[in-house]
Amino acid sequence: QSEIENVGRRPYIRRAVTIELPSDTASAKVKRALEILRKILENHEGMAEDYPPRVFLRDVNEGSVGIFMIYWYHPPAYWDFLAFSERVTLQMSEQFEAEGISFAAPALTVHMPPDEKSHEQR
């Protein structure tokens, strides 16, 4: 038997996201990004004392620097949670822009087969 979770009775809504900065971001800017996110979430709307928000440098790889952000919103009022999440995202974007901190562009490599017609016309 497995337990069924009634999500309508949960005490919170959780948002967990990784914010990716370009891999060549200077360490001072990475530290500043962490500070900005922690400040935005400090004593945030919908925060319960036993569920403080968390922001950590999580990954550094060839494509990006990953900052993990997680927060819980109480009570689980979905539309209020979405409005709050939008404000967090806009504040983050505005403050990053003001500080010259960029988001990483998605890494995508597209391999196209050679176009046979273009070879025939040459």
C-alpha cells in the first residue's frame, strides 16, 4: 500500500529553482547575487519561522554557475503564492540588471544534416 497525499491539505507551497549565471561570472558578482536573493527572501510574505528560505551556490560547471533557491509559502493559497513568486522573480531580475549580473543563456547545440540540394547546386 502507498500513502495518498492530499495536496489540498498541505501546510505550504514550495518553490525550488536553480538560477543559472554564465560560467565566467566573477566571484564577486556570484557573491552579490547570493546576497540579493537572500535579502529578497528575508522575512518574506508567507514565511513560517520553521521553514526559512534557503539560497546556496550549488553548481559550477563549464556552462553555468548554479544558485539554488528554495522557499515555502504559507498558507497554501496558490494565487497568492504565484503573485509572490512573480514579485520575487521581478525583484531578482531588476536587481541583477542594476548590478550587471547576467543570467546564463541556455546551452543548445543543433546538429543539422548537410543539405544535399545545396551541394548539388554548387
